[in-house]
Amino acid sequence: MADASPIVANDRLALWSLALGNVVIGTGTLAFVGMLDTIARDLHETPSAIGLIAGFFSLAICLAGPLLGAATSRFDRRLVLTGSLALFAVGHFMAAAAAGYGSLLAIRVFTALAGALFTPQAAATASLLVPADRRARTMAFVFLGWSIAAVLGMPAGALIASTLGWRAAMTCIGVLSALGALAVWWRLPHDLFVDRIDAAAWRAVRAHPTLLRVVSVTAIHASAQFTLFSYIVIAYHDAVLATPLLMSLLLAAIGGAGFVGNIVAGRIADRRGPPVVIHVALAVMAASFALWIVLFAVGPGTAGVALAFIVALLWGAGNFASNSMQQVRLVNLAPSLASVSVALNTSAIYLGQFIGAATGGYLLAHAFTDPASKTLPWVGLPVFFIALAVSISAQRRIEHVRALPPTIRPI
């Protein structure tokens, strides 16, 4: 990967524009979850059916991310990132006018192409803007856009959808996307290129002794999270009878915890390394799912609402810290392969979302418990321990390879 330009590195507004872009992508992705029940009522569909739209959105990003990253790797990052946000805007304006379930599904899959391109390429671009010793903090900063989306965008989208309708919420996201595109075009420098993604790069990723194992951690823990999070509006309503206002506050709490957790994670990772942060984050998310089980037992009331906020804070802090630090972990492992590995990591996030949304939808549709959402944390909880075990195993492998003499290392 090319060395950071000192002129670019000093331009904080360039990094702010990338963070704003992630606010846009994060809002468009997360707000759909917050308005799931509103869309279901308007289109006369079940929540699990609307949840599958979110799942196919995630699957489209999973499949398209690496392919689009490779296809656009020869182009200036300013053009690629601006174009992806413009496409995101068009997709949301189209969604606001969708005639029914089928057209909304097709439009969301089309819109996913923009999300597949922006977030991983923004991360790779951010790593070009600063020296290596500031990489973790900088990438965490850019990823803060997702935290801000969770703090403001997701609850605002849910509130707008419940008061003015989900089509109005989609229109607002379209306008925000257009503004994000203008900001990136205005602040990101010309002639900024990542290393070319070609067949040799893919072969190098496949041959690397630990990269794919680290990426698998992302897919595993994302599938655990989104078994519940894809239907979090339903789960909070079932557990504590959450009103639209309380729901917005709980969603904001998730984002606020993610915002703070991301900042803290970046600072700790620059000193202690990303793996420590990732392992703590996975344990924190597992604790939040354990408390979800308790929350359903406690039920509505003051104690239930207080516990619901604790659950939100734990999940938010763990989720956003783990996602950003996984990206830093991959860049640090193989800087020259960052464009490929970060794209794969983003695909892994969305693959996990698809698996989680499909699993959660199946559990809701078959109602193994009363309420059906009560099953979701039970299914997701053990998967976090699998993710933690794989992450620890990958880190041990990394340390073993680093301890070998350079002449006999696998790569």
C-alpha cells in the first residue's frame, strides 16, 4: 500500500467526509431494521418477510463487495466513493416510491451495491491518509460513522417511519446520501489510489496463513448478533412492551454505546493491539445476549426497562468496537492486501447478517416459544463463544507464524 501523503494526512476534513459517508451507509442499513414493523403493516406482510428483505440486502453486499472492489481498484478513490453514495441516494428515492413487496426487495438489492463498495473502500482509503502508528485510531474514527448512524440515524428513521411513514424516512435517507456524496467529492483529494486488486492479490489472500481465519470471526459473530438484531424492534416490544418513543431511545442507546466504545477501542488498540479489544468485545456481546434471556423473564415495568437499556449499552459497545478493530487487525496483518481483506471482512459482516436474519425469521415464523422472539437470544448466545474460540485460535496462529524465522514463514 502506498505511503500516506503528509498533505492528505493533515486534512482532517477528508477523514470527516469518509466518516459522514459511513453515517449515510449505516443509516440506510440500520434504519431499515428500525422501521421493519411499520413497513410490514403498510405492505401487509409479516415481520419475518420484511426481515428477509434486510437479509437479502446483506447477502447482496456480501457477494458484491469483493467483486466491486476488484472492478474499481484502478479508479481514483474520490470518484469511486462519491459514485457509491450517489447510487445509495438513488436507491432510497426509488424505495420511497416502491409499489409493493417485490419491487422493494429488488430496489434494496440494487441499493446494496453502494453499501458493498463504500464501507470497505473508505476503510482502505483511510489507511492511506495516515502513518501506520495512527492507523487503528484513524480507522476507528472513520468507522464512527456507523456508530453515529446508530445513535441518530437508526432511531430517527424509526421515529419518522412511525409518525410520517416509512416512505418519508426513505426519502430523508436519500437526501442525506446526496449530501454525503457532495461532501466526499468536496474534501477527498484527487489521484488517491489503492493497490490493484487482481488474481495475484486473491491468491495471496488465500495463501496467507491467518487472514481468512480472522475474516471468519467476523462472519460468525455477525450471524449471532443479527439473529436477534434483525428483529430487535419486535424483541423489545415483546420483552418490555416498548412504545415508539422508548424504542427510539433504546436504539439511540445502542448507537451511543457504540460511539464511545469505538473511540475507546481505537485508543486501546493503538497501545495493546486490536486482538485484545476484539476478544473483550465478543465477551461483552455474549453478556448482552445472556441478559436478553433475563430480560424476557423480568418482563415489562421499571426493572425491565432499566435492564433493556443495560442490554442496549453492552451490545452497542461490543458490536461497533469489534467491527472496526477487525478491519485494523486485517490491515496490520497484511498492509499490501488491505483492499482485498477489508472488502472480504465487510462481506463477512453482511454474510453474518444474512444468516442471522434468515435464522431469526425462521424462528419467528415457527414460534417455538411464546413470544416467538424469546428464542432468539438462546440461539445466538452460544455462537459468540464459537467466534471467540476461533479468534483466539487465529491469534495463536499469528503469533506462531511471527515467531518463525523469516526464511521459513508461510508468507
